[in-house]
Amino acid sequence: MPHEPVSPIHELVHGDEEYRQLEAQHHDYESRLGELADKAVLSDEEQVEETTLKKKKLQIKDRLQEMVRRGQGAVAQP
């Protein structure tokens, strides 16, 4: 039975510890941002936290996307 090609994302998720850690951190930030969004009013500290988390989450997303692009490039080259 022939093996189906494995996508670069699949390889990253299952084989790259850094990718998994970044993905977990991204999820944690998303969860905390959801908690903050549920509040009617944020304290000054919570507003700063929200802004900081949004920036960190975006940085992680950019890093994950770069890892995927790098992985796709490695797959495309013989």
C-alpha cells in the first residue's frame, strides 16, 4: 500500500517540538484574550495585558507561518 504524501504542516505538528510549543502558546494567548473579551470593563492592567497578548500572539503566528513556508520550500526542493 503506497504512503500518501505528508504535508509540511503535518510534519511540523508531529515532528517539530518548537512548532508544537509555539502552537500551544498561541492557544494559551487566545484563551486568555477570550477571557478578557468576556469582561464588560477592563482594568488598566488588563488593558495592557490585552495589548501585550495580541502582539505576542501575532509574533507567534508570524513565526509559525514562517516555519510552514520554510518547510514547504524544503519539500519542493529535491
